[in-house]
Amino acid sequence: MAARQPFTDSDAADEAVRTTCDDATTCKRFATSQGYWKDLHIHYFVRNVGERKAPEINRGYYARVKGVNLLLDEFIKKTECKCQIINLGAGLDTMFWRLKDENLLPQKLFEVDFPAVVAKKIHNIKTKPPLSKPIIDMHSTDSLLLDAHNLDSDRYCIVGADLRDISSLDEKLKKFHLNPELPTLLLSECVLVYMTPSQSSNLVHWAAETFHTAMFINYEQVNMSDRFGQVMIENLQRRQCTLAGVEICQSLDSQDRFLTTGWDHADALDMMTVYSMLPQQDVARIELLEFLDERELLQQLLQHYCICWASKDKLSLGLSQLGF
């Protein structure tokens, strides 16, 4: 019998990052239970609503979900669904079911995450027909693959992989019929910040090299050098969660990694600005859901997250015009 490998500091760090997936899903579950936005499938991944979250946390997740979805949906509509999506560090995201319900499903949606996260997601899909049936309904061939760490169907693929290992990631995606010729949207939410700057640059560069017509949406921390940012870092460190890429999150200007890694066009906005540019009728609706005692706290929180989006557009689809 082989000796068990010792549990290293890097294993502990990876495990701490994996727990952020559960945190995000739990926060989204609570916010949707309060009516901030609709998600008809999240309760299959997190049954209990859990403890109450502060109103500024709920509004922060609302801004994140609505901001990312606005860009994502614009891209899909621009390509008339003739595209593919790669959700990097997807966690327990319910994107596939939302896009199917809204008739916005791309030709194929790929999700990548740590094998342990993928195993948990696939187990939920296998054991809950409301999750598995839409996947089967969209699948026309005999070759549906469903094992502990991989799901591959005609329109939806979930892959267990380490985003820091580019050659293995590339090999796995191509094995499941990733098409470099299709317009491609890549999405990462609070993922790159957990990688070293060289690791995240390698990933962003791989994407620019692989796809000639593509968009990359990245949501993560920003303005991390002030006192509020330091407190955020310290809170994560207490949970053994290190922001290995925090130096790129000092300002919107330091988020220029896209322009130095092969992308033609890039924009970035902090989430306070994004919040002010979302459809204001819906913002007014959600602001009535809960009383917010300190608006300054919401402002501080939103000023410490941002959305960056980059594009390259060989097919001249007008991707550089997408935005808020």
C-alpha cells in the first residue's frame, strides 16, 4: 500500500480557497431567498437559507451577479449563441440552467474547478433530476460522460483541473471538444487573485493565444492597499486564505494584465460605478427589500471590488463596444 502524501501548506491554502466557493454559494442562496434576484436552481446545491447576511453583503452580491450577467448576456446575444463559455473556478454556479431557461445557451458551456469542488457539483447533478434532466434533454448522442470528476454532454461540460497547470487544462478542455475557432467568453470570479501574478498572467495569456475572437470577464478585489483593503486581507489570512495575486489588485490601473498578455482592448470599473450603471428601476426595487443603516459601508465594500473585461475580435463582432 502506497504511503499517504503529507498534507502540505499549499494543500491547506488550496483547501481554504475551496471553502470560498461554499461561502459564495451560501451568500447567493440567502440573497435570492430575500428576493434580490431569481435563481431557480441554487437550492439544489444549498438546501438551507442559512444565517442572515448583512444588507450590504446582499447588495454586493446583487451588483456582482447582475454586472457579470449583463456582460455575459451581451456577448451571447452579440454572437447569436454561436459561441462557447469557459467558467474558470465555477464552483456551484447555476449558469447552465439560467441560460437554458432564458434561451441563451451557447453551443457549449465549460466549467473548470478543483476536482473536489467538481465532485460535489456532479454528485448534486446526478442525484437531483431537476438538475440532470435539462442536461440530458439537450444531449442528442450516446456519449454522455458522467463520472466522479467529469461531466461531458453536447452542451455542458464540467472538468476537474488546476488552473495553474496550463498544459493539463488545455489538454482536458480539448479532449472535451473545446473549439478554438468559436467566439469564446472566459469568466473568472474571485479566482485570479488566489494565483500568483505569473500564474494568472499565464492563464490570461493562454486564453489570448488560444482564441482569436474572445472576451474575458474578471471579477475580483481592487484598491487593496488602503486600510479597508488591509482588513479584508487580514480577515482572509485568519482563515489560511492568502491572496497570492493581491499586488495586481492595488488599483484599476494595476489590472492591466490583459493588455500585456495579448488582448487588444480592456476596460475596468469598480463595483460602486457598476452599481450606479445597472438598470436603476431594479436597483430601486432591491433597495426597498432591507433597510441599510450605513450607506458608507456599502460604498466602501463596492469600491474594493471591480469588473475587468478584455476582448480580441478577429471576426469583427464589435466586442470592444460591449460594456455598461
